[in-house]
Amino acid sequence: MLRLRRGIVVDAGDGPEQELVVELPDGRHPAVADVWLVGRCEAGDEVIVNVEARELALGSGGFDIVHVNLTRGLDGRGRPGAGVMKLNYTSIQHATVALEADVDLDLGGSADLLVAEGRVAVLALHGQLAPLAWSLARARPGVRVGYVQTAGGALPGSHSAAVRDLLGRELLVSHVTAGPSYGGRDGDAVTTIGAIRQGLTAGGLDIVVCGPGPGIIGSGSRLGHGGMAALDSAHAALALGAQTWIVPRMSGGDPRPRHRGISHHSRAVLELLLAPVGVSLPAGVEPPVWGARHRWSFGEADIDGYGTSGLPAQTMGRTLEDDPIFFAAALAAGDRLGRP
């Protein structure tokens, strides 16, 4: 059963993901309310919160989540015109307007679904998004980059402060949620492949970046982790005929040996892919022997420049100085993808 507890909001912040302090029987605890789903909370509201993540002491999600606002959250009327369900058959299922529904039904052959041009960069972790987008803009001023948020990490589109910052700086021009993710600023897609195609055609994007929201699901096994969403995203991009690149997860500071160098998350994806893709590395890093069938290249990683950008510079609690190769891999990919 869900670990649900009744509490009272004692402090309420602002924003599309509202930060709260909630008084529970065992004390006061931080919580968040996804305004998209449960509406806005105010001090004094009686709420039901899900305490599962906090009680499991999850590093990236160790706070309570508002399940329902009993004071002012029972009068929701849904979204006008919505007819496609997200989070189906759960207690928080809700209808959205499918992004794909804006495109006329095409009963032609599969060739009609291909994109004429465009590049797709596939992330392993959400923390790669900001350095990648920053580096893309440096390499190609004016480039139109859109972000498709996939499964593998946080599902709410409101959960990433980095996305809001990148949109505000116009380093991203669109944010779409796909699959089980929901609440993207520019729409909800039923599938990742639908979101990619719409972005590279009607959306007028030069580059689509696909990757999970903040945090990642992980079991410590080879296949049981959120990074495997990259396999599906890359296959979707390849099927559409897009130039497809994997941004490898790398680390020199992770205490877990399986994530040092090229993480086993990215290695699993690269080994299981049904077709070759592009992979860019920072200068001085040798491509691995096991990845010989892919197209390896090198890009510039301006670590110092990114460090002064004011964009997020932490991953898994480690700073830019603690783990420069993590950021260098994303910066190198952005530099390489941004070139003609």
C-alpha cells in the first residue's frame, strides 16, 4: 500500500513545483506539490502526502509528495479538450492533449514518417542537459534545441529547475514530455518517437535532446536502471532517419567502480543498439575497444566557461571540480553536435 500521511502545510513557496513544509505526526518535513496535478497549496491547508521516498532515504527524492490537497484540491475539472490519459489506472491518472493529435493522420508508407534532416542527442542522465545545451549554443549560435523528457527519472515536467532556467535563457526553445512523463511546457506526447518527429518537422527544431527527468531509477544491475530509456530513444531516432548521438555518462569521481570511465549504463545501451550511432568524447579520452562499431569523435569541453555560466554544476552531489569528466562529456557532445 501507498505510504500516505495526513498533515498541515506550515510554509508554502511558489513556482510550478511548489516547495512546502508540512507538519506530520512525526514532525515537520519538506514536501513538494506538483501544481499541474494537485493545484496550489497555502499555509494551513490540510494535505495527504506520500512519504515513501523520504522514509527510504532516497538521495535525489528524499522529500514528501502531495497526493491531494483536502482543503482546496477537490474541485479540479481537468483540462478542456484533453482525451489521452497519462499515468493510466493510477490514482493520479489525468487526461492530456496528445501532441501527435495535432498532426493529420498519414496513411502512407513508412517512408512518409522519416525526417528530412535533424539531429537527436540522447542523454543518460538529466544532469547532462544543461552542459549539453550550453555547449550547443556556443558551437552554433541561434541553434533551435528542444528537450523531450522521457521515462527513467522524474515524470513531472515541472520538477526540473534546470529546464526552466534553460528555457528562460533560450538555450532550449521547447520542452515536451513523452510516454509516462507529463506536464511539458509545450505539450505532452504519447510516445518519444512522436515527440521527436513533431519537433524536427512541425516544431522547426535543429536538434532534439531526449533524456530522463531529474533523478534516476536504479537497481545496481546491468539492465534494471533508468538509463536504459536511452536505448528506446536512440532506436526511435534511428527509425526516423535522424542523425543519432549518444551522450555517454562518464565519471572520474563516482565511488562506484561501475560508473567510472564510461558508465555501465551507457555501455549497456551502446552494446545493445541495433545500429551504429555517433558518440563524442572529450579530447584525450580513447574510444573503448568494445564500441568499435559506433562512430566516435571528439569535441571541445570548455569546463572553465561552463563553470562561470551559472547553470547547474553538480551531479549526484559532486561538483564540477569533483567530477569534471562528467560535465566534459556533455560539453564535448554539444560542441560536436553543434557543428555543421
